[in-house]
Amino acid sequence: MIGLAVMGRNLALNIAGRGYRVAVWNRHIRHTRDFLSALTPIQGRQIDCARSMGDFVRKLARPRRVILLVKAGAPVDWVLEGLLPLLGRGDIVMDGGNSHFSDTERRQARALARGVRYLGMGISGGEFGARHGPSIMPGGDRSAYVLVRPILEKAAAETSDGPCCAYVGKSSAGHFTKMVHNGIEYAVMQVLAESWDIMATGLGMRAGEAGELFARWNNGPLSSYLVGITATVLGRKDSLTGRPLVEMIRDSAGQKGTGKWTTQAALDLGVPVPTITAAVDARIISGHQGERLLAGKNLGSSSARIRAPRGMMAAALMQAVRGAILVSYAQGLHLLARASREYGYGIRLDEVCRIWKGGCIIRSRELDMLMRSFRDNPRLEHLFGSRRFAAVLRPCAAPLRRVVERALAARIPVPALSSALAYRDSFVRERLPANLIQAQRDYFGSHTFERTDRPGVFHENWDG
């Protein structure tokens, strides 16, 4: 294991706890010392801390199996610059960080030139998951995966459908899959944030009340990791003020880029992911606090209470949130299907859903239904084409529409909820107003158009 930050040290402890001996190295010696000093005597017998990269490589049995868990970008290249010359033919490098999939393809080619097998390996689950069982998404050299599979499967989370680890596909499929996972994560988090805003601003609920509602949701169809932690967060009191801690946190959300990458990749492949994009945009807007304050003074910033019985709205909101989350999954998995076809990944979407059922941040009860939808039809590219999925999504449409209408009337911004509704409505329309856009394009740019009544390509002299 190279890299002893939160994920690296916890995954090293996880693997060592499964009965494997693990060598570790970190470029900053103080991290190695801190890690070593925290080990129990039993862990100390399983984990061997190296003094240098050369010492680290010498400790490994062949074929050497190395996991990198360092910050994505230049640090990965820096490690590979020193590591690859020390490795031999048939050795294996697994990049477990959030690397961009295009960087992974470049590094795979570089490793292959030296006879080293390379896996781009998405890992999700945060600190707890790394220590006790994450979801692992390896892609790249299949022969390398065969050799490391027993280790990874033992380290991964476990569900009734098996370990949450599977070879997802060729080339950069592992990191592309993790990127899409994170894009869906952005969308679900934004949907939950908007629903809390509706509870607090529109319905006048206190944070604790909202937390209790989320806790009840977590005992039903919406059962998931993110809904569960939302309930916990909203119920936590600030030790300094006694107020709900969430109210004391500055409303500026950070991001590491994977949501943006998902949106960019979707644009490149011509796949609409508007709810994911809305979530990315919402985080960016949240960071423009100075501009928001000025705009509020100039344009007015007051939101109003929603004029509806609280119980009725809370029930509708649960169904609306469920619908928006299902749409978010559908968008991300559609992108994965298109990428698999375009890039030759060979991704099995049912397997992706299966390994997301445990360990990862977007794990939820719904993933079992999604997995079965793709098993019903292995050629399915979009979940909207599944009768199983449609039967669950259909009852959510009217509540989602009602919630969006009420929120917008109360001037409560709901970009993720409203984009999920518009996406659903666009896909079920037999005709969209794109015919006007194509006519406009032909008018000013002679871009031509197709007709509905006869084949061929046409151009109109619009000015007569």
C-alpha cells in the first residue's frame, strides 16, 4: 500500500485483518511513523512499514501487487515515476484513487510498455468503508484482476448477493464507473438537501423534526446510506451553542471534481444527465456567497411558506424524493451504458448495481430492483425501458410534480427535483419542440432538416 492518508491506512488495516501481510510506504515519513505508532501488536505483525520506495518493493513477493491510494493527479504520476522502474514484468499496480479515466488510460499504456499490469480501481465507502468493507470497482488488465481478486473480495463489503467487488471492464472502466458513482452521489445529496429546505423553509420544520422524518424514510423504500446519515446530521446539536449543528455550518459546499467530470463526460458522449449537472451547478452557486448576498438585496430574497397541510406535503415529498433519486440512478447508468459501448468497456450494468448494494456511498434498497431490471434484459441501456423500474417510478410522478409546483410557488429553489421531473417528462413525450430549434438552425445556418412525412434531408429558403 502506497499512501497512508485516511483511505490508505484504513484499507491496509482492512487487508491485514483478513490474514494478509501488508507492506506500506508513504513519501512523508511522519505519516508512516504515526501509522506505525497506532498499530496494535497483532497489526504490527501483519504490517511492515518501509523506509523508502526501494525498500518497499524489496519486501513484496512476486508478482508484486501494489495499491496506490494517493491524491489524484500529479501525485499519482510522481509515484509511478519512481515505482515503475523498480517493478518487473507481470507485476501489478492498482490505482485506488479518484483518477480521471483519461489519466488512467495514459498510465496503463505507460505501465504496459514496461510489462507491468495496471488496474484503475474505483473504491467507495469513505473511511469506514475502507476499514470494514468498501465497494471496489477494478478495470483494466483482466489477468491482473484474476490474481488480486481473492484479496479484494475479502476486503470488500458483503451482501446477500456476494462481495461488493467485480471486474467492471477493460481499459479505464473502473475509474469511469467510480466517476459515475460520484455523479449520482452529487445528485442524491442535492435532492436530499432540497427536500430538507422544503421541510425547513416551506413547512417550518425544525432540524430535529426533519431528522426524525428522514429517519422514518430510512425505514422504508428510501432506506439508504445517504438518507440515514442525513437523519443523523439533522439530529446533532452543536456543543458550543446548543443549536442544531447543521444551522451553524456555512452554506458553501465543496467538491473534488468527480461530479463535474461526470457532466463533462456526458456532454462528450451526448447523454443527458441534468439532475447530476444541476447538483454540480448548485454546489458552484453555493460558493458565490458575496454575489448571492448582493443579488438578494437587489432582487429580493424572501421565500414563503408552502400553503398546504404539512402531513400531506410530507407524504408527497417522500414520493418526490424517491422519484428524483430513481431518475438520478437512471441518468448515471445510461451514461455508463453509452460509455461502455463507445469505449469498448464491456460493463455489465447488473453487476455494477450489485456491487453498489453494499459498502459504497450510494448504496440503497433501490439497487436490488435496479440490478433485477438489468438482469431481466441484459441489453437494456436505459432504465425507463424496464417495466419493473417503470412500475416503481410511475407512482412518484404526480407527487414530484406537486412538490416542485409548491416549492417554486414559494420561491424555494429546487434545481435537482425540477430537473428530474423535466427529464422524466421529456422522455415520455412523443414529440418535443426541437423541430422549432432545427428550423431556426436551418434559417440562420442552412443546417438542413428532416421531414416527418418523407425521407431525405431538406433546406428551406425561409426569406422566400
